[in-house]
Amino acid sequence: MSDPTPVAAPSRAATSGLVLLAVTSVAWGLSWPVSKYVISEWPPLPARGLPGLAGSLLLFAYAALRGDSLLVPRALWGRLAVSAFFNVTLWMVVMGLALLWMPAGETAVIGYSMPVWTALLAWPLLGERLTARRVLALVLGFGGIAALMGADGFAASTAKLPGVALALSGAIGFALGTIFLKRFPIKLPGATSAAWQIGLGCIPVTAVGFAFEVPSLDALTPYGWAGLAYLTLIQFCLAYLCWFAALQRLSASVAAIGTMSVPVIGVVASAIALHEPLGLSQIAALVLTLAGVALATRS
């Protein structure tokens, strides 16, 4: 009789990968209403940057305990800096500011359209063919944004424009960072890579934030402290560790499609916790955007 172990092992790896992906998606989804609440008590940039810096230090400690090297070869410093800017600094700044103009759920929907922009930008930058599926993905993505803009009438939509522009720039910037990593991968242990990128990316976010306004600890309520703790320990530490571990066990396409649940969780959690609107326009935007992301990741 043949040994069934070789067949069972990949199944166990895939199952654990899906569990890790689910933890990541829930953690990132819940971070949207948490971030929205924290910036109601603290300035947006320190509220985003300081948890990131604390999270990066904890990730460094975790990597050291695992025995992973924390050293970065000289040839990789440029790649780390570029990736940290697009995937961390730009994302943190524009998404934190977008929350000043838009509800957390709607910001999450636009932010997680990044696979659609990746599919579009991979055409001129990586030479990947712009298929009919990718064109349709773009149409659906724009349709989702249009649904959000038309939700509350022209005046309210105009007031949201700065937030929409900021969230779009964050999604496009993250797409550029993804394409950069496809062309120039960073070959470091997962925890080490995450720690350096988050740390490097959050230093300018925090510095610029402090230049404009030094946050007061007295302004934080117990809920604010709990929010900062969540962003540090769950969003930056647990979620990123689970994400890199899931990528080791799952294909890139499965992992990308799995993150589609993040804006769903963000929209529903924001409606429950912050009493944000959850009407037909928000649901239509969510469906259109997720359909576009699904096509983009499958094409």
C-alpha cells in the first residue's frame, strides 16, 4: 500500500494557508473602522505612523527570536526604499488623510481596487498583455467608484472628491509597488522584510505628522488607546506575519483573491461600529469593485 503522507501534506499546507489568509483579511478589514476612530482623537499621520514604528520593532524582535538575519545586503537597500515608499509611506499618508473626507468603508472599497490598477499598469511597465478581462475589470472598478460618488447627491459627492482622489492615489501607488516587487524582488526572510519596509515607510509618515502637530496623550480615551494597540499588534504584526506565511502556502492568485474579503469586512464593520451608511449604493460599489478585482486577479 502506498504511503498517503505525500498527498495529505499539501492539503494540510493549503488548509493552514487559508486559515492564515482568513486571519489576515479579518485583521485588515477591522483596521478600517479602528483607524477611522483613532484619527477622531489623534492627528491622522501620527495615528498611522507611530503604530507602524512600534509594529516594526516588534517584528524585528520576532525575526531575531526566530533566528532570521536582520542584515540587508547593500544591493537590496534601494529596493527596500522604493517598496517602502509605495507600499507603506504613500499608502499610510493618503489613506489616513482620505478618512478625513470619506467613511471608512467607502475608503476601503476604493483602496482595495489595487489589483485592478496592477492589471492595467502591468501592461506598459511589465509588458503584460491588456486582455479583454482586464479592460472589463477596469470598467467595473470605475463603476464601483461612480456608485459611491452618486450615493449622496452631487453636493455630498463633491465634498468627497479629495478623499476619493487620495484613496485612488493610494491604490495606484500600491499597484506600482506590487509591480516593482515583481520586477525587483526583495529576497529576505518574511518577518525581516516586513519589519524593514514598515519601519522605513513609517519614519517619514511620523516625522511629517509631528512637524504639523504633536499628538497629546491626554487626548486619547481608553477606546483610542485600544485602537492604537490594535493597529500595532494586530494590523502591523499579526496580520503581516500571517500574510507572509499564507503566501508561502498558497498561490499568489489565491492569496490575492482572498484579500477581496477585506473591503467587505471593512464596510460591514464600519456600518456596525461607526454607524456608517450601508445602502444600495455602497453595496453596488462593493459588488462592482470586487467583481473587477476578481477579473483582474484571474486574467
